[in-house]
Amino acid sequence: TADIIDGKAFAATVRARVAARVAELGDNEMVPGLAVILVGDDPASQVYVRNKRKQTIEAGMRSEEVRLGADTSESELLQHIARLNADPTIHGILVQLPLPPQIDTLRVLDAVDPAKDVDGFHVTNVGRLATGQAAMVPCTPLGCLMLLKDRLGSLAGREAVVVGRSNIVGKPMAQLLLRENCTVTVAHSRTRDLAEVCRRAEILVAAVGQPRLVKGDWIRPGATVIDVGINRIEEDGKSRLVGDVDFASAIEVAGAITPVPGGVGPMTIACLLANTLTAYCRLHDVPELAGAA
Ligand code: NAD
């Protein structure tokens, strides 16, 4: 049976490294500052924002929270972003998604100063990643990559299959794996014979949003499986979180697999803190934490 990749423990070590580096910056009068903007009252978003704030403070950084009503206009939101772009005590700006329907998400994401774009969603950072330049890299795929490199060392030449092509996870994941010299296949909802495509993968990343879509017999024996999915389902009268991979059958075939919860999820916030530190270091021209981005 597969080894279970402990993302929770690995995330704790990433956070500790970030906190240690922040403490070293100590004699600078300014610590890294992260601003999180939350528009509306989506319950899942509230939980994420609370956790981000808590872990930001625990890492010794400054946390600023901007909470806006669900009826906030796009121009009002853009004004907050402009203010934070100009604020020298803020090094990272994150707009929590999803945004309410009256707001154009892409326009808002592209209003964030690319140097402070710790989510890596600005078109400039997307382009930089795609062209091999220093970029801010989206947190969830960055966390997946850290787990893969920790497990496998060099990824060069390996067959990687990414299921899902969202701007947030699938596409940047594929770019990162390409950067590591994998042979990358991106599968999605229109892929023919998904099971057969998945069976090629030495590295399989599932970022689909479909509970337990990927079955054990879709997995190449010994493969490393990264399950990004977070799906809440009702089962046996209980509410529980499951991934995009059918864990019970996958664990019989894979070489290693991330659990849900406790796999990719904790890595995402750890990478947000690492990205905030990276943004600070680039803005202040001080050495970056090795291996962060
Ligand atoms: P999304 O809905 O934006 O994209 C899903 C992708 O999966 C699409 O590209 C679509 O083509 C593909 N897809 C959908 N159904 C498919 C099918 N039946 N077969 C093949 N491909 C299919 O989702 P997202 O934002 O990329 O998130 C994916 C999952 O990851 C969700 O469960 C989400 O909750 C989770 N997620 C987790 C984290 C984390 O921190 N761990 C972060 C972001 C997203």
C-alpha cells in the first residue's frame, strides 16, 4: 500500500522556516505585511481568511484584513487595492475568491501590483511563469510541487498528468511541472478516456472538484498521487471532506498519496506565507528564502 504524504507536517516545517527568516529580518523596522480582502460573507471564505490571518501572525508577519459587504461595487474594491498597492508596510495583497457577481474578477486580479501579487494570479505573473522568469507562483500548485520534490527529488523526465485546467490550480501546476522538465499532459472535462490518460502518470495531480473521480485502477502502480480536491459530501448521515481521488482504492496501487484533509490543503497557506516573504525580499532587495518559489 501507498505511503501517505503528510502535508500537515511538511506545511509546519515550511511555516517554521518562514518564521525563522522573518525573525532574522528583525532589526529592520518593518516586517512583511499581508493584506487579505474579503468581499461578502461566503462561509468557506470566512474560514480560509481566519486561518490565513492566524498563521500570518504566528509567522511574525503583519496581517491586515479588509472586509467589505456583498454589495460592494467594483470601483470601491479597486480603490482599496490602489491604497494597498501604495502602502509601503504591505508586501502581499490577496483578494479572496469567489467575488460577488457584480465584480469582474479578472479586472480586480490585474489591479493588484504584480510585485505584491502573492496569489500569482496577475496576468504578468502568469506570463512570467510561462516564460521562465522570476514570478509569484500560485500557492496551491506551489505547495503540490514542494511535496513532489520532497518525495521524488528531481522530477526531470517523469510522466506527469494534471487533471483539471483551472487558472488557479491546473494550468499553473502544468507550468511548474514543465519548468521541472516533466513530460506534462493536461486532462480536463472534455478529455476522451480519462482513465487511460491517467494510467500514463508517474505523477498524477487531480484538481477537478469531483468527489472520488479518480479510481485506483486509473493509477499506474507506484505513482505519486497529489489530490488537490476538497469536496464536502454527505455520507452515512455525516458531512465529510473527500478529495478528487478515491482514496480507498488508490492507496492499494499508488506509491505515495496525499490524504484529504491533511495533504495539499495545509501547504496552500504555508506557501502564501512563503510568497509574502518572497515579495518582501524582492521589494526590499534582501536575499530570498531558498526553495520558496
Ligand atoms: P475548477 O472548477 O475551476 O476547475 C476544475 C477543472 O476540472 C476544470 O478545468 C474542468 O475541465 C475539470 N473537470 C471537471 N470535471 C471533470 C471531469 N469529470 N473529468 C475531467 N476533468 C474535469 O476547480 P479548481 O479551482 O481548479 O479546484 C479543483 C479542486 O481543488 C476543487 O475541489 C477545489 O475545492 C480544490 N482546491 C483546493 C485547494 C487547496 O488548497 N487544497 C485550492 C484550490 C482548489
